[in-house]
Amino acid sequence: MKYPLIPLALASLLTLTSCSSRSGDQQAIRFYEDGRAKVMVALTPIYDPQNVKLPWSLSEDLTDLIKSRLISKSKVFITHAPARAGEDPDAPMIVEHYDENTSLNIHYENLKVKFPNSEFAVFLELAKHNIHPKQEEGFFDKLTPSHALDLAMRVRIYDLRSEIPKVVLQEIVEQRHLLPKQFAKLDYDGVIWGKKTYSISPIGFAHAQFAKEVAQHIESYLILAKTQ
């Protein structure tokens, strides 16, 4: 069966309605159901000085996990964040090409210019990503996973609400994950970042749990700071 073509005027109207609806949805994300405004925050790419040898960017891996967690919880509004290749250009934050920070030596006086619509700016540094043999502490320990993945993230948050930006939070979030020896090194032919095989691998799961805790620290502090 052939369907008649939609007249050009009607097609234009549908397009405008769709854009308007999307804009309205994005605007609604800025507020809680009771009308209170959410915290407006800029999230920058993780600075990774660890130089871990992986076929993908560890910075992009963890940044994307943290960003996704913050968006899914919908307790803060992200005004600015790095975008992955192929990501939806209509996402509710202002995106830029992915570009890792070269350091955390921030010129704070430029932050209000770079993030004009943000109340806070979050900077992250991967302070540790170390897979190593776990020291045995007893006979039972011989039966447990033989390797450990130590993770640490340095979190720095700037408050941009006053005339001069200032650091309001500096902390380090740490985790340790036990890994079976056979999973201490990934099979990069079968386990690829961005695929389900990676997300359910021990290292992929460890990254997800670590990003979840980092996101919770960021979210909890920003919600508290919004009231002050």
C-alpha cells in the first residue's frame, strides 16, 4: 500500500513541534518535579597521567561512566561535558570534542568564561590504576583471586557562583577490586571497550563500580553545596 506524501507545510510543523518538544524536555531536566532548580555543573574529561597501556582511552572510559551515572540519576544538570564519537548531538548538555586535560593546574580565573552557564566545575585526575599480584595472607587466601586492581581518583570542584571561582572540594576516592589471575589481563580481541563483553568482564565491572562511587561523591557534594 502506498501512502500519500505529507504536505511540506505539515512536515515543517511536525519538525518544529518535535524540536520544541525536545527543547521542552531538556528544559524540564533542569528542574525537579517540585520546581526547584538543579545544580548546574560542568564536567571536564579526566586527566590521566598514569599512562596505562590499553587499546582505548582510559580517561574516556571512566569519564563516560561517571557522566552517564550523573545523567541517569538526574539530580544535577550537566551544562558541559565531553562527548564520545557518535554520541547524540541533541543530548541535554553542551558537548565538545573529547580532549583530555593536560594537567590539573587550572587557571581558575578563566573558568567563568569557559563555563558561563555553570554554577560548579568538576575536575578529575586518575591518581592510581594499578593491577598487581595480591599478597597472600593465609591458606584460605590461596583460593581467592590472586590479583588486585587499585583505583584512586582525585576530585576537585570549583564554585563559580561568586565573582572569583574558588576550590570548595578536594578529595581522593579509592577502591580495590580483586581479580582472578586469568582476568588480570584482558583479551583485547574478545573484550572490547564499549561492548557488552567488556562491561561484564572483571575489569569492566570494577571500572563501573569505581565510577559509580566517584559520581556519588560528586553528586552528594553538589546537592549540599547548592543549599549553601
